[in-house]
Amino acid sequence: QMQLVESGGGLVQPGGSLRLSCAASGFTFSSHAMGWYRQAPGNQRELVASITSGSRTNYADSVKGRFTISRDNAKNTVLLQVNSLIPDDTAVYYCNIYFANWGTFTYWGQGTQVTVSS
């Protein structure tokens, strides 16, 4: 059974930073591309960043230069370092496998809430 457990979110002021962590199990983690996604209430889920099995990364234009995705295959974890946070970053952040038709996924973890507010 696939399991995805996100952690590290919180309430931060604009300009602040967090490190989000995703613990994955139930599949061969090292062979899959992974992604971080986010969703605000009333909005559609969006892809924020992705990392391939070979650690090639891509970022949404809105977060490029501020967020960094990384993975530790020995620990079956994928991290998202989020810096220079702005209120528009407020959302629930999720991790999952990444490929082109990710919008069809039916399993998601609980996510971790990031709130950016003064």
C-alpha cells in the first residue's frame, strides 16, 4: 500500500522559510519521479516542483528561485525547502509520484498546511 506522509508546515511571516518533508512507502521510491503539489481552498491542485529518479528538477514559474526540491533515496523522502515566502504560497502542500497525467491520481496524503501571514 502506498503511503505518503507530509510534515513541516506551519504559520510563517512573509519572507520566512520552512522545510517540508514527505515520507514515502509502499512502492519502489528510487525508481519514481516525485513531485510537490499545493492546493488552496476553492482552487485546483497545482504542481509546484518535480524531481526525476536521476534528480533532475523542474519548478513552476511562480516559485522558481525560491523553492528547492530534493530527495534522499536512502530514507525514501522528498524535501521541499521553501524560502522568501509570500501570502500567495498559502496552501496545503502534498507530495506524490510525478508523471504527465498526475491529475488522474486518486490517492493523496493528508498534506501539510503552509500559511504565510503577518
